[in-house]
Amino acid sequence: SAMPQWKERTGPLAPIPESTVPFTRERIQIDGELNEAAWKASPVLELSFPWDTQTGAKQKTRVRLLWDDANLYIAYECED
């Protein structure tokens, strides 16, 4: 099968987003549920598609991040 053809991006790049990742002392349960107060206080980052060649609808992907003394927690919510 043929390899996909990639086109070089010709327009300006979107600004790189910045965010603060909150520290938590709350115990985070790894269960797929974002019901701890720390998650509710964490800012939502929406990922963007940096390429021009995708056809069809662009599904949203939202990310929340937290950290504590031992871990970096990352939660994704992805449309399909």
C-alpha cells in the first residue's frame, strides 16, 4: 500500500498554549472517575490539531493534569 503523503505546513503556527498544573495533597483514585475536588479545580486544556490535511470532523480532546509528591496525573476526555 502507498505511504501517506505529508504536506509541509505553509501557514503560521498557532501559539503554544501554557497552563499551570496544580499540586494536590488529595489522594487521587485511579479509577477513570474525576470526582475528587482536585480534578474539579484543575484547568481544562483542549488539544488542537496542528495539521491542515485532516478531512472530516475534528474530535475534541480535553486534558486535565495534577501532580503530587510522587506522581503526575493525566486525565483525557476524548470524543469518538
